[in-house]
Amino acid sequence: MASSSSKSPSMNVEAVLRMKEGVGETSYAQNSSLQKKSMDTVKKLVTESATDVYVSLRPGRFTMADLGCSSGTNALGMVEDIIRSIAEVCGASPSPEFSVLLNDLPTNDFNTTFSGFPEFAGRVKAGVEKQPLVFLSGVPGSFYGRLFPTGSVHLVCSFSSLLWLSQIPPGVHDQDSKGPINKGKMFISSTSPPAVPAAYLGQFQRDFTLFLESRAAEVVAGGRMVLSMLGREADCCTDDKTTLLWDLLSDALAALVEMGLLEQDKVDTYDVPFYPPCIREIEEEVRKEGSFALDYAGTFEYQLNPAGGSGAKAAAAAAAQTVSMAIRAIQESMLNHHFGPAIIDPLFNKYAELIGQAMERQDAKGVQLGLVLLKL
């Protein structure tokens, strides 16, 4: 995931936010199956956009960038699909050379992704008649700013990353008293005062505009961006599909306060730099910035419950453990920074329990946005 270096009221997001490193039991590499499912949902958008760019421009070197690549096998899996799709278009003709630029924040565990490159290269060679040359590079830095040379990239992809803001919105802390105004919650909730969603929206607008301006300089005319992220179907920021998992994590922190493991004041000052937009908010920023045309924008609903819908206790508990471990792999670095490492295990044990209870009661769903932008 990528963010800027601006300091929030409680943390420097760029220095703190990273997916859990390594390949251990709690690592992102072992707990990113939900992200893989969301990437598979938009795979056709990605491969069709890649082939459209190649057919229209026919570059001798095709440069693609994955912004917020994180660690593990997900990023290279999508790269493989892109290369195969372009190779099929080329047929008996030679494929272009491929330059693959994997971007994330400097603290990201690039090594875990790079270690899978030999296996990836073997699969590509085995599946393509005219073996393409593939050059892989890591590009550390925030995608809320320039990353690549001017006019050098044909295809930009970003999956489950642009919902992370460059900083925690300053407006969630009272400007006079410097105290939190969203006490007991780490994200927008039904109990949040109106200033909280307004602050998050304002931060998203600033960040996404900067993202578009930066990519406008880097993407060639006729190039494309395919963006996928958690989002909302409507203007309302407090729908369960948006807030459920964050509310349950806040409830888990509250349980630790009751157990005497945390102080309430510490919980009140923890906020997450996260904002899932609706399509209208995306459209407005794209129109205002003016460098891209929004070719496609769609929403995809996905199930968190086993087999869809509320289910038996054992099935719900198993699914809850999967979701809990996924959120832990994403949030552990920030929680550890704010609260210390001692609360991590009890927090996520309680969190999994609460998710399981919620899945028994209700049909737990989320919403994903899929977007294709054409560089004008």
C-alpha cells in the first residue's frame, strides 16, 4: 500500500503502514486470499485493458506498473495474466519486451515477492510459444507523488491500495483542544459526528487528485489505468458493507479496555487512514483533474460469509478466522505502533469471535469498485 510522508495527529503513515512481512503464519503473504479473490474479479478488466493498449500503440517495450504491490504471490500472478493476454494477441509474431514495475512504500517486504520471480518466469516461458523477455524492478515510494519518468508507462494497475490515505485526516481531531472527536471508533461510524466523514472525504479528494496528477505525467497518451478498491454503492458512509469490520475491531478494542489491557484514552486516539469512495466521488475527481477519461466504472458485491448468507456456527467461525487474519496482516503494524505488541494476540482472538457472531446473525458483504481510466 502507498501513502505520503505527511504526519497525522498520531503517526507518520508512510513510515508505519505496511503489510505484515515474511511468510509466517500471520504474514500478508499467507493471509491475502481475500485480496486475491478481489483481483480475480477484475482480471478481465486488466487483461482487456492491457491488450487494448498494446494493439493501439504496438510498443516494442510494454511497461506496466502495479501500485501497492505488497508482498507474496498476488502481484506476479496478475502480471503473468497480462503477459499471456498480450502474447496471445501477438500470435506467431514476437512479443514485446516487458518492463514490470512493482511499487510500494519503502518499508514493504519486496523480498518475499522477488523470491517468487524464478518460478513466475518458468511459468511464463512454459505457457508462451515466443518466450518474452521480462524485466522486474522494485520502485519504493508513495504513489501520492511521482514514481516514474515522464511518458514511460503503458498500463498502471492498483488493487486494494487506493483506499489507504496519505494521512489520518486532521479534521478528526478538534482543532482547538487537539482532542479526538470520534471517540471509541477508529473509522466513520453511525455514532460519528458529521465532521468525521467530511474530514475523510476531504483527505480522499486531496490524495486522489494528487494521484491522478502524478500518473498523468507518467502514463503515455492512450495508456490505461485499472484501479480496484473497496468502495460504496451509495453516498452514505455508514452502510454495514463499509463499516462492519471496522466497528467490530473497535468493539474488540473496547473489550480489551474492559479487561484492563488498554486505556480508553489510548483507544480514543487511534484512527485509520482508510476511505472507500463511491463511484460519484471518483468521477468528480477524474473530471476536475482532466487528464483521464473514465472508460468503465462498476461495483462488485462480495460475500464474507461461508457459502453466502448467515450460516452454522462452525462455518462462520472458520470464515471469521480467515477475515480476522487478513485484517491482522494489514493492520498489525499500525496497531503495534500505537498500542504496543502485547495486545495484538488477544485483540485478534476477540475480533475473530466478534466476526463469527456477526456472521451467524447476518449476511456479511462488502463492495468493490472496478475502474478503467484512459489517458487523454
